Amino acid sequence: MYYNNNLREFVRDAKNSLSLTTIKLVILVTGFAAIVFAGSYIHAELSYDKHFSEPEQIYRVTMSSEVGGLDNHTPTSYPAIGPALKERFQDVKTFTRVFSYKFARFSPTFAYKDNVYVEDEVLFGDSTFFDVFNHEFASGSPSQALCHSGSVVITQTIEKKYFGSEAALGKQIIFNGTTPLEVTGVIKDPPANTHVKFGFLIPLSAVENWGPFKFPPELLDQWVVDWFWTYLRIDSKQGAKTIAESFPELLQHYIPEETKTNKIKLFLQPLADVHLYSSFDYGTDLAANGSISDVYFLILVCAIIFVITCSNFISINIFSVVKKHKLFGVHKVLGASGKTLGWKVFQHSLLFVGVALVLAMVLLFSVAPMLSNYLMLGFTWEMNGVTALIALTVAFAVAVIGSIYPSVYALTLPIAAIAKGTWSQGKQKASFRKVMIGVQLVASTFLVTATLVVFNQLQFLKNKDTGIAKDEILMLEVRGTAIPKQYQSFKNELLRHSCVLNVSSVSEPIGREVQFMSFKTEGNAEPRFFKILNVSSDFIETFGLELVAGRDFIPHNYSDSVGGFIINQAAAKALGWTEPVGKEFSHAALRKEQGSVIGVVKDFNFEPLHQVIDPLVIFIGSPAWYISVRLEKGTQLSKIADIEKTWTKFENSKPFSFHFLGQAIEKTYQKEQRLSRIFALISIMSVLMSCIGLFGLIAFVLEGQFKEIAIRKVLGDSELSIVQRFCREYVLITFAALTISIPLSLFVFNGWLDSFSYRIPMEWYFFAVSAVLISATLLITVLLRVIPASRINPAKILRE
């Protein structure tokens, strides 16, 4: 009976105060949806790779080295490490080595019947791969899946892509146009939160069939090539510690003498640390890693939304109590205890929060896919046990926090003053209201400033002059095709198209970290290491680079092809050369003739703008990796079809694929773009939630001050003076909020911008815009309620 009465009272209150109910619902639904969505994503980030059995037993071997004064840290190591550790330590239950095709600057093809596709997610692994990573099989056996070198394991998505409704098991697909592979297993698609993703898994024993490599099988027993990811299953943490301590002795025993000077070190990285705690050089990991700092940032965002939601809910709950002060007074006169009144307030809060939570989940089901796509999260929101727990925890916390102060406030209501009709809210309540408003303004101003800073930094990165004509350059991957052997003919054919201005080859996809080599340089006894670009003679002209000294490569010039080097200004500075042209310069490792510097190119950003421009050496080499095609500005995509026709004349076994250099470079700033969108979305949400909450809050404040307004008007106050009087306190609150949020923003975002080698300054207008926007929003919200209140007929109020 008691609970039925409370429920009826809850429904009656919701109907009688429809505007109050709507405001609370909008704030709670928006806040819950945002927090649950972000919380689910945070959980997904923190649970990477935890779906594998006993993930705490899985470690991988990473490596660092110092080559020519350059420190390198990679997640790869020598292929012989796994077998050596398995032989030495009983704690190593099993191991597997992995090689990823995408770091070979080559995209292989797979064909079934007449369908040929270029694929990116291709891994090679030992037969023990599924002993370490127990992916769930849809067909086939994990123990037999990689039993012979002519086998391949695929995912269900790949099975559907190549075979449709047919079962793939036992069928053959053609790898790189020559090698038949039998499908010996089909796994269920791996979850999104794993770094061990693949579409095709080929046995590591098929090393001799790796397309352009032609590696001998004995490579897997050597300590020379460090291109392999090695994963171990280790029985205990103590065993892992013992193994890690043995690494110096292991390296001393096995690695060749000539590489010992490189200060090589090995490390054991727990599987749980791979996704969020990896920061390796050259972008060498099996999948794009996250960052624990991003997780902390999202937690901060959730906390800000939670604070805004709670502060609004508390404020409006207090006014619900104020509006029903007579009812609470009657309850106290009739003997209701403080516990009973507090429980009543909490029950109403809990009921309201429950309704809001249901509506928030309905909203999430509708917008989550679109939201995830817009924010580029690579995350699929779904209602599961974890999501439900997050939702219920947040809702219960809001219900508790939102009812504690209102409950205490209800307990302190003076019965005598209520009975006489002389009770008023008092100064203590006004102070608390100002604190709630101030908290929201600090959060909103911080987020608006953050949006401006991140957006402007992103635009700076996208629009900065990198010294390259990136937007007109088309990149074609040619490694493993017939084109490198026919490069000159292919180039001549491309130049016949009216839209093609220049054609060149380059060894690296400009815009990401590049390789380095050692060189003998004039005046230096020891070899020096520099970043490199292996190009054809038209490279400078094709990419629109500026020569500041010397000359460009001369086509078909023998001395240029074997001993001509163009360096950038950073390399000249590193060598201390004021007049570099003519200085002796040659490869330290390759057996080539003595060369010299023939030109100096103006520094350009050949790597992401997170890094300073490193010393760079450009020299002529084989056109084996990428061909860059410079197009006229404004070239329509339809013209690309003509280039595709030229491609098929020279290469008909591998499908034509391309990317614009500018778009590829922009992808390196995807993290910053995602951050910009998150801040923008959260800022809009926080400002709207604050406005809605303040609109309702001010309305209910004024409702209790109508008598004061009426008396002031009777005593001669104008409407303008009344508006000014009521706006004055909100101006002071806004000023106080800005004095807190601006120094906080300055501290936080100066630190964030310092992570970029090229950054914008913290401009004054970031703070000015956020201050004006928040102040104007608050002022408009206040005026929309104060102006109508100032025009109320005082006779009507005083008569009541």
C-alpha cells in the first residue's frame, strides 16, 4: 500500500509539473546515454585481448637497439628467439612467431575462380599459433589447421566474400597468382578488441612462398632479420621474470659479433599491455594501438558529464522539494520521521532515474552505430552484461547523489514557518544554487576551449605546408607485380595521359616513418645513419620539392645512379656542412662506388608532423615499391579509369588499387580528428544540458521571488533595473567560473600541444570565444526567464 501511494504520488507530480519533468528527463537521458556509451568504449579498450584463455600467461618479446646514434624500439625480434627460449625454460609452455605482410610494403592477392582481391590482413604463423591464441573455429580443427605449408585459415567474413554460401573447408584459393592454398580452417570473426586480427593465416613454414621475399627456410633459425613478432605462453609471473633476466646472456651467446655494438636489448611485454601501453617506432605493430592517456581522457569526459548531470538533477530535485514544502510540512506534523521523508525523496529519484535510463537505452540503440562511425571508434555498441552493469551503476549513483542533499533539505524544513506561511528558501539555499551553476559553467567553458584548441591544431596539421604537392599525387603499390621490370615503359604510357604531369618511384609511402641506412661521410671516421628515400630520377620534380643548392638527378646518368646523393637541410646541419655540394658521401654497407652530394633539398615533412624533420638522404634505386603519379590540379576521378587501363596493360594478375597521398597523410592524424569530434560533441551536449538545467532552475527561482519583484515594481523599480538586479549575480558566477576554467585549460592543453613537434600557440581568442559563448548562452537563458517575470502585473501577485 505504501509503495502504491508513492507510485501514485510520483505519477501525479510528473503530470502536475510537466515542464519540470521534461527538463529532468532530457538532462538525465542525454547524460546517461553519453556516459554509458563512453563507459562501454572504455571497457572495450581496457579488455583488449582478454577473451583468449589465460591471457595473463601470454607475453611477447620486444626489442630495442641503438644504431648510429638512433634509438629504435620495435615489437618485433629475431625468429630464433622463440625456439631458444622454449628449449632453455620449462616455464615456456609454447610459443608462436608471427609475420605481418603489411610491413613488407606489399599487398598480396588471393583468387578463387574468377574473383581476385588485394588483401591487407594477412599473417603468417607457426603451427602452434592456436595454442597461444585460441580463436574459436567455425569449421576445421585448431590442431590440424596449419599442419602443412600449403594450408590457410580464414575468417567467416572472408569465407562469405570468396565462397558465398558454399563451405570453404577443403577448397583451394590462389595466393599471389601462383601458389595454391587449401582452406583447412574457418574461424569466427575475431572481436573488435584484439590486436591479433587477420583475414588469412598462412603457415610460417611457407616462408619460401612469400611472394617478393624468396626467403630460405633456414631464416627462421637465424639471429639476423628482426621482422618477427614472438609470443610466449609462460606458466607463472616468476617464470616470466626469470626469462626476462636471462635476455642479456641470451643475446651475448647468440647474436653475431657485428651486431653486438648496436646495444640490443630484449623485453617481455604482457599481452594486457599491448594495446594501451605500446609506443613503437615506425608504426610496426599488428594493429593500430590505443593509448592509456586516451582512456584517462574519456574517463575525465565521463566525469564532467556526470557532474553536469548530477548538479542539474540535485538543483531541480531541491526545487521539487521547495514546491512541495507544505506537503512535507504536513507529513512532519503527522509524525513522519526524517528517515521516512528521506526515503520518499530517494524513491522518487530512483523512479525518475529508472524511466530516464530506459529511454537512454532506447536512444543508444538508435544512435550508437552512427555515433561510433562519426567518432571513428571502430567500436560496436551492444547491450551486454558489462553495459548493463555500467548503466545501472551510473543510474544508481545519480539517484543517490541527486537525493542526498534534497533529502537533508526536506528534513530541515521548519514546520512552524511553513504553517504560518512565512517560510522562504534563505541564503544557504541560494549559495548552494550558485555553486551548482558555477560547477556547470566551469565544465562547459573547459570543454568549449578544448574543442577550439583541438580543432585548430588538427586544421594546422592538415593545412600546414609540408613542402610536398601531396593533394595531386596518386600512389600506386607495385611491389610483387610485373611493373617494376617494365617501369620505363609503364611511365611513358602514363605520361601520354593529359592529366599526368610527372611519374616517379619511391621506396616509402610518404607521410609515415621511413627506414634508415648507414653512410660514409666526408670528415667523419665512423658511418652515420640517416633516414632514406630510394627513388627514381624524377622524384624531386614529381613531389614539387625545392632545391636550395646543387642540382637534381640527371635521368640515365650512371654516376648519379650509383653515387649521386641529395640530402635535406637537416642532414647538412647534422653534418655541420655549410657547403654540402661536392662533399664525399657513399653507402657504408652496400658495395658501390664512392659518391658525393649533388644537391640539397629544402626540408619537407616526409614523416608525420608529430615529429621534427629528421636528416634525410635521397638516392636512386630500383623502382620496386611505389609509383607516384602527379596529376593536374582538379583532375576528376573519372580520369583515374584511364590510368587503370594503363595498369592492366602491364599487370593483369593484380587488381588496380591506389590512394591519394594527401588522404593517406590525413589518416595519420585520425587520433586527433577523433579527439576533435569527441570534444565538439561533448561540448555541445554539456552546453545544452547546462542551458536546459539553468532554464528550469532560474524559472523555479523566479517562481519563489514573484512577490519580491511585485513589491519592487510598486516601490518604483523599472523593468530594466529589476532585470539588471537579477542578472548581476549570474554575471559574477560566470566571472568566477572563467577564472577557474581558463587557467585549468591553459595548463592541460599546453601539455597536450607539447606532444607535437609542430603545434599552434595557445591563442587568447580560444578563451575569449569560450568566455563569450558561455556568457552569452547563460545571459540569454536568464533573460528568457527574467524579462517575462519583470513584466508581471504586481497587483495580481499581491492580491494572491
